[in-house]
Amino acid sequence: MKRTKYVIANWKMNGQKDSYKLVKSISNYHKKMKRKTSKVVICPPFTLLSEFIKKEKNIKFGGQDCHHKSEGAYTGSISAKMLKSINCQYVILGHSERRIYQKETSQELNLKIQSAINNNLKVIYCIGEKLEEIKKRSIILKKQLSSLPKKIEPKKVIIAYEPVWAIGTGKVPSLNDINKIHKKIRNILSNLVSPDFSRHVSILYGGSVNAKNSADILNLNQVDGALVGGASLKSKEFCKIIDSYH
Ligand code: PGA
């Protein structure tokens, strides 16, 4: 089984009423591509999800978080069940911005992952070390990966390795490092979940991916795609990233 490749847009807290034109131009470009090497997923803010899902069938969509409970007195939260009810198919969980600003813990993320999977959402699970944690990267990644359920099929989850120091900074690890770290993640997953899971799960790179560096990164043999922030908000740039495969 070949691993599925993805190019995923994380719009973060960006996108207004007129942002559908960005989705449309990406979709038109994707339709015209002769070789569709990767699946394209756009994760806009919650306010735009339902409209995009109704209007655009060529692209898949995801939320940027979900609560671990299905419903209840949790002001401001959105559940996995709610996302599924509007035919959303993906959800980003554990993004470093949420781990930092919302103080999301490994325990809470484990519950969120389970809730997403129970509601048939595919989880885009983000992991990555901070600058001051580079020396103990393996320990950090192992701890973050241990939020995954012990029994999980590779098609239920996508891992996104995003070094925190590379997000929005223009700094990217060397190609050699990216490939090595992805291999390391596979080794950790082989022990934590199973060798079969680690062979088949897609592992994406994220952190300052742009149209200039995407071909080099996406064609590394251990990298199964990219999670793109800033560059996903510019149509031409994002389309070039989707078209990065040799
Ligand atoms: P960036 O963000 O591409 O702007 O660095 C990536 C992310 O946070 O997912």
C-alpha cells in the first residue's frame, strides 16, 4: 500500500465573507492538474466551513479544533459531532498554537482524538518541538505521539510534524533533518502503535512551507505532504505547492 499524500491548508484565524474565491481558484487549478498526486484539504475558520462544504465538492475540508464532548455547557466550543453533521471530513488537533495559547494537554488531546475518530473525522494530529527543546526532541515527540489511541488504523489519522520554531518564521530544518526526523517519528510509532501503522500512516511536514521550498521538501522519501499556514492564503503560491511533486 502506497501512503496517501496530502497538501493541507491551515487558514488559522483568517478568512472573511469573500474568501470563497480563494477556495474556487484553488479548486479550479486542482481540477486542471493532469497528475493529481496529493489530496487537497482546506481548514478554514468554523464560520466558513459549512458554506464551503456545500459549494465546493472537488476539495475536502477540515476544522481547526474540536471539543472532546459531543454537546453540553461548553460556551464557545464546537464538537466533532457538530463538524460531522455538516459533512466535514477532517480536523486539525494539537496544533502548537493551541497547545501554547489554549494550554491543551496530552490527556485532553487524547480525548479529542478519540471523539474525532468516533465521529468519523480524519485527524490531522500536529506534533513538534520548541526551539529550547531541540536537544530533547525525541522525548517531546514521543510524549506528544502517546496521545494517540493504542489501537488506531493508519487511515484514521495523519501526523503533521511542525517544529514550533519553524512556524511562520521563514526558518526550516535542513532537508536531511526533515527526512531523519520523519523516520524517527515512524520508529516511535512502530513501538507506540504498531509496525504496520508506522509504515502506512501519512506524515506531513509543516512550518514555513512556501512555493520556493515545497518541491524539495515534498519529494523527500519520508515526507507524505505538507501542512501550510501563511502560504495557503495566497492562491498562486498555494497552487504551486500543490504542484510540487516531480
Ligand atoms: P506556516 O504555518 O506555514 O505559516 O509556518 C504552518 C502551521 O502552523 O500549520
